[in-house]
Amino acid sequence: MLRSILITTSFVFMVGCSSHQAQELGLGGGQVNGYAQNMTNAQLCSIYLKERTSNQTRAAIASEWSRRKLSRAYCKEKANEWYLTKFAKWLTLQESEKK
């Protein structure tokens, strides 16, 4: 019983926070290993803004940042978006693709 309550509480906690808040709690992940072309926008943002480390050079990261036309404002907006909001957007996208 206690275990299910703890799991539920953890789930609610994670859904009710943003990726920036999760990173502040140490849940954001470590080093990103892989080519800059294969990274997600969130990974590029966190590396470019020096929040995470990578095995790629700054030039490769900056080149991909420019190619995708990312900005600091975009990165801050995405980092502060709640996980629940991201899930809702994904869910509505899945529903619209079915129609």
C-alpha cells in the first residue's frame, strides 16, 4: 500500500513539473553523447546554454543550433513547459493524425 502511494506521488510530482525544474532536482540527465545532427532540440539547447556537457565540439553544437534556427527564448520556453502540457500536446497530435 505504501509503495503504491509513493509511486503515485512520484508520478504526480514528475508530471507537475517542467524539465527545467527536474534538472534543478538532478533528474535532467548527464552528458549527451552523439552527433549534434541526431540530438533533440532540448538536448541542443541544454548543451548550447552550458547546462549539460557533450562529447561534441562547441563548433558542431553551434552549427546545428544555427541550422535549426534555435534561440534562447525558444529554449527557455521549452524548458519551462510542464511535462503534463507536453503530454497533452502529444496526445492531441496523435488524435488529429487518426482523423
